[in-house]
Amino acid sequence: MTAKELFDFDKQFRTTVIGTDEAGRGPAAGGVYAAAVCFDKITDGLIKDLEILNDSKKLTPKKRESIYNIIINNTLNKIVCVEVDEIEKYNILNSSLKAMNIACSEIIENDNCLVLVDGNKLIKNFKYPQKYIIKGDSKSASIAAASILAKVTRDRYMLKLHEEFPMYNWAKNAGYLTQEHIKAIDKYGLTKYHRPSFLKKHFTKQLSLLDI
């Protein structure tokens, strides 16, 4: 879809639209990020500036970075991180939805709005109107923008963690369980930034091999 089609998707709801998406549900290290975005003033110039707007996963890191500040400077937005301790306590789905809840609540001014949630789940314990949109980051301008803010911010965060623990190469794998990352875990163990619950299968497999 073109940027104009993404904005037209949001316009169909005929109310103030806030899009929300997360980044970091799948990795075994680092917190999960969520962003909320509202395009409160849409102009032809802004649509042109955001002509590459799309699902963050469909854009290169360079392209995501190129429109990050445009989104930041032309929207109401909030980016929230829920860290590993809460992910381990409440699970990744609940932690993702909590991050979305906080991010959206921070920019909502009244009930005259609609929150579009990427995926197939609604935000729990949320008092404002909401609607989930499957593959929303490829359909909605506000969700696509939120996906970029969440992804870029989390990637920057993982770069900082990489400086502290370079042996896991989080600068490249962003905490996902690549073969390189798994080998590093076997060699160096876990850090405070790892999600132990995401590694149960791996350690169970390792223990079973030791029993052979």
C-alpha cells in the first residue's frame, strides 16, 4: 500500500485514530517496546515526506531511521519499554499489552478517539475505544508509524546492551536466538537482560544430551 492508502485507511473511522504496535516479543533478551502514534495534523507534505511508510519489518534499518524523526516531530507519540523482570513475571503477551496500554493512555486526551491495535488481541484493562487490526502495520498509517518508533527505539536500546555484553552480538541479532547467540549463551551463561523463560526448551535439550 502507498502512504496515501495507509492514511486513507485511518480516515475511514472518522474520528481521532491512535495506532499502537510493539517490537521485541520474540527475542530472548531485552525488554519489549510499544509505541502509540496519533497523526493529529495530516498534510500533503507530510504524506510525501512519509512516502516510504510501511510495516517496520518491510523497511531496512536505514529507511526506518530516515523517517523516525519525521514521525516523532509530526505526531502525538509515546514509546514505552517493559523490562525483562516483568516479562518473566507476567509473560510476554501481557507485557506487550501493558506497554501498549501505557503508551496509548499517555497521549489520549478524551474518549473521542479510537485506538487501533496491531494483531489479534485487544489491550487488557483499557478504558478507551479500541479495535484490533490483523497485519495493521501494513494497513494503517498510525500503526505503521508506531511499529517504526518501537522498532528503531528497541534496536538502539539493544546496541547499548551490546556495548555492555558484546559477546552475544546483540547489535546484529537484537536478542533473537540465532545460532551465534545460542552458542554464546552456552559459553558465557545468561545475563540480567536474558529472558530465562524463552530458553527453557534449549536448556532442557542440553540437559537431555548430558544424560545420554
